[in-house]
Amino acid sequence: MCYLIHFLLPFLAVFLQSTVFGFYSIKGTLPDLVLVFVICFSIVNGAGKGTVYGFLCGMLEDLYLGRFIGINAIAKALTGYITGRLQKGFFRENIIVGATAVALGTLLNAAVLLVLSRIAFPSFHIDEQFVQGVLYQFAYNIILAAPLYGWYYRSSRIGLLKLPGEK
């Protein structure tokens, strides 16, 4: 059951981003719920699983958006790997750790997307709209991080998201 829910979460996130949160955008910027779930997954399950989950979720997002196939997959895989590596030594049950990881992961994801965009499209330039979009998404993701991370952590320990064989 947990695998089905982990499979459906990115679909739900993309659906919510394109419908519900479309009405609550901040100057046209939407939260990246897929990224928030990838970071939550990585913190709870580690770097290896976080990398794979980030890649698969990013690929879903790329296929849904229909442009630049692979850029989100690479960015989310790298973000999942790094946040999964950094989780060692922290009290993962603390919501502040989750919110901080989402904040740093959002900035890391934006930086990776920027570098990949510059490599793929040399004419791509950073403008004020790009910077504002990153900052608004940063704020939006942090606002959503605490409740989503709290739910995700509890559910991955004693609920429906607990992977088989996990302590």
C-alpha cells in the first residue's frame, strides 16, 4: 500500500499545483509540491532512495509539462541526494529540520535548474522575473513545509507511508 501512495503522491501534487494552488498563486508563482515531497522522502529514507524518488518524480513533472525533458528529473534527483545525505545527524522528527531542508532544497533545486538551463540553452538569461519566481516559490514552499513534513514524517513512521522493513 505504501508504494502505491508514494507513486500517487507526485500525481496528486501536480494536480493540486495546477488546480487548487493556481487560485492562490503569489504573483503567478506556484509552490513546487513535488519538490517538497521529494525532500520529505529523502530526509526520512536517505540519499539513495531519495535520489531515485527525486528522479522519478522529476521525470513525471517533465513529462507533464512537456518541455525540456530530463531537466527537472536531474534537478530533483540531485536535490533528493543532497538532502538525503544531509539528514544524518539531525533529529528528523523535528518540523524545523524539515522546513529548513525544504528551504535549502528549494534554493538548491533552483540553482541546479539554472545551471542546466544555461547548459541546454546558452541564450537563457537570469532576469528579475526568474529571481522573483524563485523567491516566491521559496516562501510558498516554506509555508507548506511544516504541515506537509509533519504529516509525512508521522505517516512514514507509523502510518500508510511506512516502507516495509523500516524501523
